[in-house]
Amino acid sequence: MTELDDHGRPEPPLGGDELATLVGFLDYQRATLAWKCAGLDATGLDATVGRSTMTLGGILKHMAYVEDYWFSERLHGHDPSPPWAAADWEADRDWEWHSAAADTPEQLRALWQDAVIRSRALVTEAMADGGLGRPARRPWDNGTAPSLRWILVHMIEEYARHNGHADLLRESVDGETGE
Amino acid sequence: MTPESVPIVSGMTESDSPWEPPLAGTEVEHLVGALERLRATFRWKADGLDEAGLQKRIGASTLTIGGLLKHLAVVEDYMFTIKLSGEPIGEPWDAAEWDEHEWPFTSAAGDTPAQLYALWDGAVARSRARLDAALAEGGLDQLAHVSDGDGHHASLRRLVCDLIEEYGRHTGHADLLREAIDGLVGEDPPPGWRATSGG
């Protein structure tokens, strides 16, 4: 059993192999986002800071989308899952950010949590089907495709960056801080 | 920050966006590539600011981009001296209170922009040389000096991932600070970007 810290986060391995380390860091970042959003009501999840329009609710919905985009649509070539398939991306490229304001905190947390559960299973599936070097099934328009390794490292960066946004948002909502 | 921004950037040539990691490289290429991409992104967000910009705060936070430049300079040197090899942190920190958590953040207010950019640029240059040497010597599996106190040492892989995480988080802080300073937003530096301030 992996040890959890005071905020319910699993510490990444000190001397793990490549897969254990990448997945360990990704899960730590996911748990950090859950902590930064924990216990907030709709007003807290919809607060902004400085000049930015970002919100914690928007980050939750964006990360749910990004989880599905990389691990389901790109890595496995699956069709977009709801609600992404139903969204009008033509009308609003940042639909997931903006539409989050109309969702309840419970909906936003469930949307993100379910996406994370799907992603974990999809990574396990890809590991059994070629490992970290396995290319994404859906390449980009120029024919190149990122490897599973690329996607995992990218997701760690993506979460860490948004957790930096979450730090400043959460501090402005109720003063809670911490790494 | 939509995922769609990635394919556009990855189609650029290496000389336009030297910070982009390879799509299907080795583990070392990916981890060092991710670190370099974040360093370039952080440096872009911090670039070209005057004293007022470097000391700007938002919301309830005391963080500033000037403080982040100095903090990350300390973290760079700390990671690849004390944590990696157990050697002293060395210049320019050994006479400073670098190991007090708040010092880099608070003392940055007394530094000039040129000093802050030079601190970060110098630390990154040292880190690149130290990490290259360590990778040539023993790769990512090698055990670093730092341990949990029970004899379990961190691998170099863990240290590099720690630094990626550290940069990602602080670049997120820099995103919101920079937007409040002059409205600059975006996920990656524009193609062809080079730092304009510092040495």
C-alpha cells in the first residue's frame, strides 16, 4: 500500500522504474488537484484571481477533458465520450472552461474522477500492447504520433501547471496554501 | 490551453522551438526535453519585466515573478549539488540564507531585474552541465545522495521528475502573475522566441 501524505496524496517512488515513476508523479498531481478543490462550494469553484478568467471548476472540467483527449481519443483512437461529443466546440473553443460555471460541484468532481478512472485503465491496456514506446493510435495531421511515454510526461506537466493556477485560486478563496 | 495547441507547435522545426521534446524519443530525451520545455516557458513568462513587474502580486498570495526566479535558481543548484552528489551548494549561495524557505522570495525584492535574471540563467547553465555529466556517468537509475533517512536513496530519475513538477507548478503561478502584469497569456513561447533580458 502506497503511503498517503496529509492531503491524501500518494508519494511518488524514490527509486522506481520508468513506468512506476511517471504514473506515481501523475497520480500525485491528480491528488493535488483534488486537494486544492476539496470542500469548496459552487461560489468557491467559480472564483477568479487577478486578470485571468480561470476558475477551479474550469480546471476540473478541463482536466477531465484532457484526460479523455490524450488517453482515450489520441492513445486509443476512441470517439469522444460524452459530454465532449455533444459540446459545440465551433461556437466556443474553450467550452469546457466556460460551461463549468453551470455545473454543480458534485457534477464537476464526478466528471473528473470518472475520466481519471478511465485513463488508468487505458494506460494499463496500452502497456500490455507495446509499452511506453507505443505510439498513439490517432496521429496528428502531419502523420506523426506521440508515444505513451510522451503523453504521460505531457500530462504531468499539464497537471503541475494547472495546479500552480489552482494554488493561487484556492489561496484567494479561503487562504488555504501548501505545496 | 487546449490540447489542440500541441500539434501546431510540434510541426515547427527544431530551430523555431528548440524547447519541444521529441515525440518518440528515449526516456532521457523525454525527461530532459520536458524539463527544458518548462524552463523555456518559465523564462518566457518572466522575461522583459522591470522592478514593478517582477514584484507584482495577485489575490491573497505573496508570490512574485522575481521571487520565483530566485527560488528556482536556488532549487536548480540545490537539486544537482546537495541532493545529487552531497557536495556543498557553492557560489553564489554559500554565504546567503538560501536554505531558509522564504528567503529567496523575500530577498528578491531587494535585487535588480538584471541580478534576478542572471541568478536564474547562471543556475540553469550549471544544472545543465551537472545533469549531463551525471547522465553520462550513470544514467537515470543511478542513486543520488539524498535519502529518506532509512537508507532508501532517490534515483536521478526521481530528481529530474521532481524538478519537472516544480517548474510546472511555478510556471502556473507565473502564468497568472504575468497575465495580471501586462496581459501576456499562452501555453508555449512563440516560435523563434529568445530571452531579451539578462546576460
